[in-house]
Amino acid sequence: MPTPDEIARFRSEVAPARAAAALACAHAERAALVTWDEPALVALRAIHAELAKDDVAAERTLRRAESWGRLLRGDVTGLEAEGKALYAEGAQAQDASLVIDATLLRAMASLTLGDVEAATGMARRASRMARTEGLRAERILASLVLARVRRRGGRPHLATRILASIGPLAPPVWQGWLRWERSLAGWRPAAERGPDVDLGLADAPDRPSTRAARGLLRWLAGAHSGDRAAADGARDVVLVEVGGFADMATEAAALAAALDPDVALEALPANVQAWARGDVDETPAGLHGIVGPPDGPADSTIASVVCRPGAVPRRILRVAVPLLGDDPSLVRLERTRLRRGRVDTAIAALALAGEEGLSDATLFEKAYEFEFVSALHAGILDVLVHRMRARVEEAATVHRHAGRLRLEPHGGLVLPDPRCVEHVEDRLLRVIARHGGITTRQAAQELDVSVRTAQLALRRLLASGDCVLNRDGRRVQYLVEDTTFTEPTRY
């Protein structure tokens, strides 16, 4: 990769040489983008501006670089219109690369603004176009953006599949961003953390994305092992390295808030606060894939509830529970092996309600997910409360008076929250990939879910094209299958 100074030497050359240098500048700008190196992108754009004088094609690629720079800074106002304009100009000039990048620019801008649906549609279209045109760099970038959009939309299993398919195609310069996305889409601690930390990054250049990806893996590993110093040190590295990419910085801040049990609820970012309070169950900032080690077939819990006497209760990611330390007064309850986990759900909801507690009707609805009718369900609620009291035993007291319930912890208490669980589809795809093929009954047994639940999940995977049916006589198996889509860039 030429340095900015090496490219700058061509500024006073004849027009054909300047055009070649501008093309080199465009490739270097893409490298700066995918490595989150905003200062390098700024320097390259300044040189590009001098090289692009009186060169229409170079001026178009310069505008693309300027738009990517705005995206890195988080300045996405007006990028939708700019993306449309670049798309139209690229289509007229039959420049497939510009058409694809303009579509990806719009997708990332929409994602930054929180419009996941619009971002998904555009990212899928750009990915199909890049496949059709056979442009490797555009295909890798489109796949990274699509995987990111899928993960942020709550479908990390699709992100994992996309990233696994492009991993072998991606040169070292792409590996930092790719590893970042793969870690957030499906992180699991390895028995030997050292190889896991540097997997795929050994040959990656020493750029912000590479340093951030290494730091992320060490951060998660430190949280899982309960090594507060290692986790905090890696967190600080990550927060610095993502500073050149605003959307990554927002994501890293959300992760920091979700992993640190000592951060007060009011100090959390707004999108994490709602989740930490229990107002919403969807994991913030696309962190659904950070599940931690599966403790058994029934435990796919993403979040735990931490409550202490006199402190505001809150959720944290389950992988961060070891950061609470080895305090013997801290009681940790593991999730029950019961499939639906009604009791654990009710206890978690009541714990998050704090001193105010919940009404009988509200607690029932949170546990059973349908309306409470006293004449019909009073006995069921009585049994639920009895089981809740037996479940927490001496660790907490469940008070019930005048139609309201309240949980009073006797000391520190950590509870599983079954409302925040890994998606069945994610777990299914891993099982299918491990076995090479699986029947519905085998899937249900592996995941400890009903056959009906497994059937519905497999149908959703079939509909999305993530797996296919293989019929061998009476035996029906589901296999992971990659489908190829095509879409022309020029009309």
C-alpha cells in the first residue's frame, strides 16, 4: 500500500499519471475506511483533491471518500441524498464500484440513524450487486456491512454465516473489522484464550481496527475469567481505537455499560438504560451474540439481574458475572432446567422492579405473557409465588400484600433472566453445522426445546435460505446451505 507521501509526488505529473495516482488514492482510502483510520483518510482526501482537478472520474471517487469520512465521524445528515446522487452518477458512468459503495453508504447511514429495516434492504442489495459484478473488495465490504446490519437487527446467526463465507477471501487489511463483527455476533470463550485472541489477526496490519479487535477479545475473555484488571485494560484500549468510527464507538460504549456491574444505572447510555432496567428485553447495540459459555442445553441466557440491599437493581451481560468477584455473601442462582422458566422469569422481573414491586396482574403477565383474570388465574399465581419463595429460599424474601409483590434481597443476589436468551435459530445453526445435518427430533433434543419449537425455527431458517431440506427416503434432514443471489448494477 503506497503511503500518502508517495502518492502526493504525482500531483505535478501529466494528466494520465495523476489519474493513476488518484486511483491508487481511492484504493488507499478504502483501506483507511476498513481499518477505521480516520486521520489517514483525511490526509488521503487532501491529496486526492489535488489529483482530481479536471478529472471527472477522480472527482466522483473523491466525493465517495468525503462521504465515507462523514460516516466515520458520525455526520450522517444528508448522506442519504448524497448516496442517491453518487448512485445515479455511477450508474450513468457504468461504474459498478461506485454504485455498490453508494448503496453501502446509504445502508450504513441508515444503521447509524437506527433504521435497521432500511439498512437491511440496501445492504442486501449491495451484497447481491457485488456478487454479480465479481468485485472482490466491494463484495467483502458489502458482506461486512450486511453482517453488521443483520447483527444489529437481532439476527447474529446470519451475521456469523456471512462472515464465515468471506473470511477466506479477505486479505489481512480486512481482518480487524471482520474479527470485530465475528466476535460480537457469536463470541464464545476458548479453553486456551491466547490463540482465540489472535486468531485471524496475526498478519493484520497494525491499524485501529486490528488493535480494537484484539482488545475486544481480551476484554471479553477478561470478563469471563473475572480478571477485572485485564478486562478494564482491554476496554480502555478498545474505547481509544474505535474513536475514529462513531458507530463503532457507540457500540463499544454500550458494551462497556452492559459488561460493568459497578456502573450506576443513571450513568448508562440511554439505549442500555432501558435494557438494564428491564423495560425492554432486546439486547442493546446488537450484542445478542455475546452469550458466554453454554452451561447446558437449557441455558442460553444472555443477561443476569444483579440486586443488592439499598442499590438500584440492573441487568448485565451474563458473561460479566465473574467480574462481581468471589464475595461469599453474593448468592448466584443458576437457571433452572425447566424449559419455560416461568419462576425464574417472575423472580427476575420482580427483582428489577426494586422497592416499588409489581402488582399481581403485572407479575402474572410478565411470567405467562397473557392477561391476568383473577377469577381464572388466582390459584396459578398463588402456586407461582410459592415456587418463587422456594427458589430464592434464604437469599431473599418475596413479600406479598394488598395485591402487590416485592422482592427483598438479604445480600447480593445474581439471577438469570430467561427473557434475554440466545435466539433458537442461532443455536440451531451451530448444531446443524456441528453434525452436518440434523432431523427435527434431534434438533429438539439438542436444544432441549419442544419438537414444535424446533419445527418453527427450522421453517424460519428454510424461509430465509439459511438451510435446506435433504430427503433420503423417509428421513428428512436439514443442512446449512449458502445461496447465491444476483442483481445487476447497471440498467
